[in-house]
Amino acid sequence: MTNASDYVPPKVWTWNKPSGGHFANINRPIAGATHDEALPVGRHPLQLYSLATPNGQKITIMLEELLALGHSGAEYDAWLIRIGDGDQFSSGFVAVNPNSKIPALMDRSGPAPIRVFESGAILLYLAGKFGAFLPTDAAARAECLSWLFWQMGSAPYLGGGFGHFYTYAPTKIEYAIDRFAMEVKRQLDVLDRRLAEHEYVAGSSYTIADMAIFPWYGGLAKGWLYGAAEFLSVQDYRHVQRWADALLTRPAVQRGRMVNRISGERSSQLHERHDASDFETKTQDKLAAET
Ligand SMILES: N[C@@H](CCC(=O)N[C@@H](CS)C(=O)NCC(=O)O)C(=O)O
């Protein structure tokens, strides 16, 4: 085993130095706002404050799917929260999510605004509000909720565990990478076995469980996360690949992946979304760039 450390933890941990690594400038051991700044509010019933990380994409995919189904009440303004710059610590953001993490949603369609934070809670809130993508039959609903919460419990091992130590940590620690690679491959296998027998994660219908799982495990399978496709042999998870490819053909998934994106090809980035026509402008930009 390499990278053995002679670090001995002190009796009491104190914040006496930066954590190092990719997120050193935003990591802090205390909650609350660092500065006073109100959030912008647009004209639509739903105001989303987010970034196109996998957790952010879950919600924009859901909103685009709801709009594609004809739910005009799902019209939304998507505002960009640059977490690398600390936007999640503004007083306005903390009022919507005291946990200072994207995504956060304000529903302004009723007499008093309703805040919702945690991506799983937002998906459930929207599914309940619009009566869509959450089965009503007890057994199918239980399966959908089980997989939704599987994702919420599993992804921190993928992002905070594997992704962090494989990509972002200041040093490569073999023990940490082995531990989380093992767990992530196990999770991919759980999903692969499920998708070998069912078209979608919760069964025969497309639900919020697919929307929650796709940006994380579909993204990993398609090689978008952590540059780890080869390392994790993601091509071996054939059923996950089949499912991810099928979801990728959905226009709402394609749109949802673009909203609040600030990395990758410029033509795939829609920093803010305030109108459906924002995507058309983007498509024209893309065509212009290709010719
Ligand atoms: N359990 C939360 C996790 C959200 C989360 O971790 N968001 C990250 C981006 S993917 C974030 O905002 N990080 C900023 C920070 O940690 O300061 C959810 O699913 O909504």
C-alpha cells in the first residue's frame, strides 16, 4: 500500500488551515451566509437556483419533461449559482436552502412562496404538484421511491467518495480510491442487474427515479464524470449503457442537461433559462458553429 501517512489526528479538530484540493476555497466547517445578497426573481411560477452538476440536472430534466407533457405551470426561470465562486453562501440563497447547496427551488405560484431544497425532495414536490412521473399504484410507487432514495444515499459515495479521491484530492491515496472504486462498481452492478430485467429503473415506466439516477450513473457510464470511464470499465455495464442511451434520445433530457451548464462545449451551455426559446437560440448558435 502506497501513500501511508504519519498524520495523527489531534484530540480536537480545529479549522486552522485550508483543506487543500479542488474545493479548498468553498470548504468551511460552519453554515450560514457569508455575504448579503438577494436572489434574482423572474416572471415564471418556479424559480430554480442551480448549476448543471448531476444534482442540478435532475431538476432541469424533470422541469423540461413536465413542460414536454404540457404542464405550463412548470415554466421556470433557472438562475446560475456559481458554487466555485461561493454564490451558495449569499443570504438570499441560504434563505432558500440553509444547507448552501444547489439545487434550490422557490415555488411562487401560490399566495405565499414555498421553498424546497434537496434534489430528491424537489423531484417529489414537483411530481406531487403535477401528478406526473411518480406511479400511483402502491407497488410501483414503492419501487420508484426505493430507487429514488437509493440514488440519494448512493451518490455521495460516487461523488464525495470516488470522484473526490480519484480526481480532486491534492494527493492520490490508494486506500481511498480502492475503497470507493469498489463501492461504485458495486453500485453500477446493482443498477445493471435491475436494468437487465426492466426497461426503466422503477419498472415499465419512466419516473423521477430515472431522472435522479441518470445524471450520476448514466453520466458515469457515458464517460462524463471524473474521466473515469476506462478506470471503472463502464462499458461492461451493458444494461446501464442501454438505458442511458435510451434516455439520451429524449429531448427533455437533452435540454435539461444544457441548463445552467458552464463547462464543456460552448454550444451545449445555456447559462440561464428564462424561456423555451432560449434553447432554439442555442441550437442556431450550434448550427452556425458547425457551418
Ligand atoms: N443532497 C444534496 C446534495 C447537493 C450538493 O451536493 N450540491 C453540490 C453541487 S452537486 C453543491 O452545491 N456544492 C456546493 C458546496 O458544497 O458548497 C441534493 O441532492 O440536493
